[in-house]
Amino acid sequence: MKTKVFNFIITLVCLFLFASANAQQKTKPDLPSFHIQKDVAIHFVSPEPIQFVDISTNWIVGDIPVDNVLRIKYVDLESKTISDSAAAIITIIGQSFIAQYKMIYNPAPKSVCSHIEVLPEHMNPLEFPKITMSFQKMKDFATQILYKEPNFKNVTNKNLGMTANLNNIFALGDYIFLDLSFKNSTNIKYDIDQVRFKIRDKKITKATNVQDVEVKPTFTLYKNQSFKKSYRNIFVFPKLTFPGNKTFTIQLTEKQISGRVVELDIDYSDLLQADTL
């Protein structure tokens, strides 16, 4: 009797799982589909840096030429003939999403889309434990900051016609958003070599071994190479902490052999005045 009851329960469970699987297959939307053919590279453009890619077949190869672009191509396989309408699944994982596409081999399609945007409707949310904010969210918040009035009026420095200003500091989650402006009062265009960020001692004596700690931003809103009169940008850093006897120094340098180098020191007390977004 117990055996019959056990078998009956197992049968019910199997029927339930089978029905659930069928329901999921029926309700799951079809993947976005695109054609691929010989001699045409297809580029997927992601709004975030791509973390991982999976290609379900060996007749498509891919690479990531820049951090937010996946490039794929069809390759001939001597050992295997690819039939018309053969399909493969491309999986793209960003910082906060996963997206999948169906690539259909068609030797002579009427048209091939070689530029594919990874759109919000293609994405399913995904969270990495080490990534608390995606680049897209950083970009959205940094753009909002551009419309805010400067809160810092006196954190500034000048050198040879160049002026550096701290406009705002914002704290959001595990990140600090630094709003900086640079002005050029000369008639000579300024070609940016780099903007560097360092934590260094406020006072340096001759007997002191100076060791600057360079800090690199996690995200930069604009990638300007030069400017004529003004340059404003938002730089995003992980949470910064340093002793009161040190300062956070921003240094703007020019490409040519030039004395037009301007530095701006931000005290820890200024950093503690960070506003919230």
C-alpha cells in the first residue's frame, strides 16, 4: 500500500514539473533574431562594459575590440557543412544585465544588420556582488550633477592662465562623484595630456621620503582631448579616506612640453562635506 501511494505521489510531481516546463516554454518570449553571413562582421553595442560572452557554436567567432562592443563573424568549417538557417545563441553579460540573441546563418539574406544595439527590452537584470553600481547608472548620475549649481566657491588654484575649480562633491552608495572645472584665460588651445589624482602629504620636509599614492577614477563622464576656454567633467571614485595630514591633489597636464600645469588640492574636510544625490 505504501509503495502505491509513493508511486502515485512521484507521478503527480512529475506531471506538475512537466506542466510547469511546458508553461514556461509557451510564455517565454522568442529571442531577438538576426541574420549572419560570410564576410560581414556584426557588432553588438552595449551601454555597459561587457563582462562575459558565450557563443553556442564554433562556426561563429567573436572578440571584444573595446570594452562595450562585441564583434562576431561567421567562419568556414572544413570538417562540417553549415546548413542554411542554422542558428546559434549569443549570450552577452554586462555589469547589470544579461541579454541573449539568436543568430541565423543565411548565405544570401536580403539585408544584414551589422550594428545591433543592446536595448533595455533585450535585458534581464543581473547583479554582480563586486559591482554595486553600473557604468550606465554612474553616467546618469554624473549627467544630473552637470545641472547643479557649484557648492564650493573657494577651492580653486591658478597657474599661467589656467584655473582649476572644485564645483561639487557628491556621495552615492560606495562612490564619490567629483565635479571639476578648468578654465583657460589664454588664447592658446589646451591639449590635455592627462588628469591625475594623488593622495600626498600636505607638508614636505627635506628629510621626508615622499610617496604619492595615485588614485584612478572608476568612471569619467567625458573623454575630452582638448578645450579652448573651459572644460568641466565628473570623475567617480570608490569611497576615499585618508589622514588629515594629507591632501587629495588633482593635476591637469598638457601634451606639449609646457609649464601650463595646474594643480588643485582638496582637504579631507572638504570631502566630508559631500552632498547626497
